[in-house]
Amino acid sequence: ALKRGERVEGAAPENLHPIIQAVSENIALEIQKTFDFFRATSTEDRIDRIFLSGGTAKIQGLRDLLTDRFEAGVELLNPFNNVTYNPKDFDPDFINDVGPSAAIAVGLAARKVGDR
């Protein structure tokens, strides 16, 4: 809840911001290392877009930090974008909210028997 910017009883937001900022900086550093490796081993040297998935993707401010740091478009990955569902059965706001956290589950569910 904290990483999504939601209030949590007993936790003062002003105390949490520096912690979340430090974690976001560490994530950006690890991404930078991955990009450096990619550039050193690939013929491509440009990265145009970054897709964030998982619960960490919703850390407040992470998207803006990565956009500034890497000068690339940063988007939340929503694996439900091309999944047809009935909005009467599933609230579209809920689907959009859980999308980044459901990437692996949706990918596995889309596999066919025998896929590797």
C-alpha cells in the first residue's frame, strides 16, 4: 500500500518518502547496469521505451524518475490490454490497477499445452 502512495495507519508519509526515493534510486541503478550490459553486447544502442511490471511498477514517483534518468518513454505494462472481458463481470478500473502485477500470470495463462 505504501509503495502505491496509499495511507497506512501508523506510518507518516513524510518519513516514508526518503525511503521510497532511496529504493527507487537503487532500482534505477540496477536498470542502468542492465542497460550498460545490453549496450556492450548488442548491436543496438538505443532504448526507446521501458515497460514496468510487477508490484514495484506502481511505486509512487518511480515512473517519473526512470523517464528523467533514461530519457525514454516509461509505461506500465498491462497484459489485459488485448484481453477481452465483460466489464459487467470485471471492473475496468480494477483490471487496470492489477494489470502490472498480473503480467506473469496472464502470460502463463496464454500458453498452450506443450509450450516451453
